[in-house]
Amino acid sequence: MKLWMILLFLLMILFLAGFHLFALMHLYPLYISSPLLIIAIYLIISIPSHKKTFRGFK
């Protein structure tokens, strides 16, 4: 399951990097493409580094 999520986010990063490249060529607004790319990079880093933590006794 985690592998599919990582592959999905990698494809999203590639797509958003192309979108950001078009924004750098002034075809799209840069203020829209930059946050999307940053969020995708954050998600690809945060998902594999998430560890199970102790949530207490129930």
C-alpha cells in the first residue's frame, strides 16, 4: 500500500514539476504552481518517515 502511495506522489511531483516549468515560462501563474509542488514534495517526504507511535493504553 505504501509503495503505491509513493509511486502516486512521484508521478504527481513529475506532473507538477512540468506545470512549474510552464509557470516559469509565464504560461501559468507562478503563485499557483509553487505551493502545489511544495505540498507534493512534503507529502513524499512525510509518508515514508511516519512511524507508528505509542498512543497509550486503551
